[in-house]
Amino acid sequence: MNKFAFVLAALAISSAAFAQDKKAAAPTTIKCAVMAGKDVNIKDATEHKMFADYKGNRYFFCCGGCPEAFKKDSAKYAKAPHIATPKEAKAKKA
């Protein structure tokens, strides 16, 4: 019985560690907030300032026309895939 309990504990610990590693991995792509079918590379979009921050979230865009559409009706696109606004961006606004 002790060996069985040890094996279960070891499996639980390794499963928890695996789940934590999976959560820690940040996505590299996200769907465009305006043209929902288009994938956007988060790193490239960030470098080219193809994003907008709205109500604590960051939305990414696939092309030059999307930021303007988002700006005109941000609430409409607020349900689109997004990430939390990075802490450094929040600090710059303050």
C-alpha cells in the first residue's frame, strides 16, 4: 500500500509540473482582432506596433487597415482573441 501511495504521489507531482509548464508557455501567434481568420505573429506585430491596448488587454492586427477599424469601434472587437496588456506598457501609461 505504501508503494502504491508513493507512485500516486509521484504521478500527481509530475502531472502538476507538466501542467504548470504548459501554462507558462506563452502563445507565439494569435488571431487578428479585426480579420478574425488571419494568424498574427505576436513578436512581429509588437515590433511593428501592429496592436492596440484596450481596457487592460492587447489586441493584434494583420495589416495596416485593421488598427483604424479597431480604433473606430473597439467595443465591437473586444471579444476577439487577446492577451493581457504587458506590465511594461501599463507602466508607461502611468
